[in-house]
Amino acid sequence: MALNFEGFLLNPFALIAITIVLGGYFGRVNLRGLKLGSSGSLFVGLALGYIVYSATYPIALISMILFTTIMTYLA
């Protein structure tokens, strides 16, 4: 059985786990006396959300166009 890496990275639970772990490490970084703490997870979540959205943008765009078109004709 082959590992489906793309499917794993698009799994919402995997993304939450990756965000928490990376955010914890990012929050411990000390830059000129400034620590982000738990806000590190927020910034990592924003970055991961942008990356995943950019990777799946064509699929999301086509889905939204189809949904809007179907709802327009049904209304």
C-alpha cells in the first residue's frame, strides 16, 4: 500500500496537528527578546491555510463556479 502524501496533507485533522506542532515550536523562538508563545500557532495556521488554499485553488474555483451556476438555474 503506497502512502498518499497529498491526501494526508489535505486531511483537516492532519493540518490541525501539523499547525499545533509547528506553532508550538515557532512560539518558542526568541527574536530580540520577543516570544510569540501560543500566537505561533495562529501564524503557522495562517501560513498553512494560505499554502493549502493556493494548492487547491483551481479545484475550489471550479467547484464554486459550478455551485453558483446550478443555484442560479434552480432559483
